[in-house]
Amino acid sequence: MTSILRRAGIGVILAGALSVLSACTTLPSADSPQEYLDPTTAATISVVGEPLVFAHERPERAAHMRDYVTLAAAAVNRGGKTNYTLIAYYWTTLDEHGRLGDPPASSDALIIVADDRRIALSLAGHSAHDAGIGTPVHAPPAKSAVPNVYRTDLATMRFIAAARHLVLFKNADDPSAGYELWDDKRAALEALVRLLSGEK
């Protein structure tokens, strides 16, 4: 009887150990948001796990050439006050020679068309630091990447995450120059919205 109880106890211990090991090896998905205390700005930062990437084809320049906008959502909590931002990086696969003759970059305006709603974003700065974030957020691997930081709110972030169709425009006067969704990470944005909303 004692040996049976002993074997049962060992079985329970082994099952518990396996459960702990299993939990330790479970890694968060790429869609999971990141949270950390920024050592530079002393703000609590919540950042989307993966950014949205939009692309505009440039067939007049060369095959498979595109301009891109990487759009990363973040929240900055300083002393209990939270500011919501969208950090946009403008970049291209065109080299300097290929960009000769392009018109100068338009204003800092950015418009998101989400389903039937046009969202004009308000510029807050030209770097993540301007928004209270000490280091770049999801900067693309391109020397040509130029960031802009736009103010937004949680309701707008939620609407964008739930939209069926998204298009970006840098120039409201040129509807042919839309940036279509190229790398769809709406699930990551939705995960950040749930975190910031206190949802499970």
C-alpha cells in the first residue's frame, strides 16, 4: 500500500513538473503586444507586436518597386495619463537614382481610409522620442525610412483593427496614390487594443 501511494505521489510530482516546463516553453506569439518601462522617458510603453505595412506600386520606375508605409501603434502612459500614437515610417525600395524626378515629399498629412470612414491623423512629431518613447518602434530595415508620429485615440485604433479594408493616403489631392495593405497585422493591433482596454 505504501509503495502504491509513493508511486502515485511521484506521478503527481512528475505531472506537475511537466506542466511547469510546458508553461516555461510557451512563447508569446508575434501578435502579442509588448509592455515596458522606458528608461529614457520614464513612461510605461505599450507597443503593438507587429506593425501594419502598406505599399504603393511604382511600375513606372521598375518592376517590383514599391513605396511603403510601416504603421506601428503605441500607447505612452506618464503618471496615469495615456497618449495613443501611430508611428508611420515612410520608405522605399527605390535607390536615390531611381527617385530622381519624383516630386518633393508632400506635407506631413496622413489619411487612413478604413471601410467607409476617412481618418485624418494629426501630426505630433518626427520621431518616437517626440511621443515619449526613447527608442524607435518597429523601424523598417531601410536607410530611407522617415518617421512621423501621429496622435490618435483608443476608439480609432479599435476601428482600424476591425476594418475590413484599409488604404493610406499621404496626399489627399491624389486619390491614385493610395497605399494598399501589404502586410496585414490587424490581429496584432487588435491584441494591443484589448490590452489597453483591460480585456482578456
